[in-house]
Amino acid sequence: MGQQAAIYGLDIETDTTEDGLDPAVASVRAIALSGRAFDDLFVGDETDLLRALDARLAALPTGVVATWNGSAFDLPFLADRARILGIDLGLKLRLDRRLTLHRAPLPGHAGAYRAGWHDHGHLDAFRLYGAETNAAQRLSLRSLGRLVGIGGSAVHPSRTQTLSNEALHACAPSDARLARVLVERRWPGAARMIDRVEWDEAEPVAVAAQRLARQDRQPPTVLQPAIVTY
């Protein structure tokens, strides 16, 4: 796998009105997908943006989805929201307790996941950079980007802060692009760490739908969908 595969950076932003870290409570407000020739931002109705992302990934040439902490956050969060909303995704997750976590797992989950999406593999860039030292583990994605000379000096809001629509349009594509470039910079070493998960290996991963029912909550109503291409 010496020749570099197509890398697609992915990042999500969640609704932080109550608890943006719990998929039983928070919806997905925006999803960014970054390739070398495009930066797409999916916003609007959550059901439609999840389906639009899935269709986009299905149509792209086979490559690798790159995330930052996506094994423990972004991908299981998306899987939970899809289950709650009754959406079929090409996302395949397999729990791997050997993967190191630098924070508590997502509510309802026992750890981090190996992943695949349609024919794409997955690579969590945190495994390339954040796991090297204790200091690196405390770096945010954008802090690490500045450390290695990628991106500007703006500070990304924490996930406990409420993001305006303008911040969503700025932060999500930027973080997806950073995840992609970080993986590209460490190719071909990164190629040896790519997850490959087949459908017969994928495990049921979410109890969020049951918890949502117990809490007597309904998915929030949001704006109509839009895809912004940069």
C-alpha cells in the first residue's frame, strides 16, 4: 500500500444545547467531508444530511475516511443517530478494546471502534499523532494542526460551547481538512494502520435508541438540508 490512497477527512458538529456528547440527547448539526478537490459541508435536516453524506461516500472512489478521535466519537455518534432515526448507513463498526482512549467512551459504548464505510477504510489520525506522548494526547486537532504548520491561529470552540451557523460553516470543513492532511503527511506509515471492517464483522454498537425511548425524547426539528461546497 505504498501508493497513497484517496483520503477523505470527516468531522461532525453536534447540538450542544443540552449535552453535545450524548447521541441520545444531541442531534448532528453539521458534517464536513474533505477531499483534495473538494470540501463539502452537510447541514440542515439531520435525516437528510446523514443520507446525503452516505450517498456521497458511496459515490466516491474507494479510499480512506480520516477522522480525529472518530473511532471513539464521530463514527459511533453517527451510528447511534442513524439508528435512532431509522436510517441505514454504509458505516460498519467493530468494537476493539485494545484501542487506547484519551477520554471516557461515548455514552452507551464500551470503548473505541475499528470502522469502514461502504468500500472505504478508516484511519483515526489520533492514533498517528495523539497517542505518541501524554502531552500530544492533550492536544486538540486544531492545536496539533498549528504545531505541524497546518491551518490558521483561530481557536476551535470546545464541544461544550454553542456554535453559531457561521462557526459551523467555518470549523467543520476546517477540521475535516486537517484530519485529511494529517493522514496524508504520514503516508505510507499511515497505510499500515487503516481499519478494514466487513459486514460480517460489524457488531451492534448502540443502545441510544432504547435510552431515547426511556427518556421519552424525540429527535429535534431542524432546518431544511443544504450541501455547501467550498
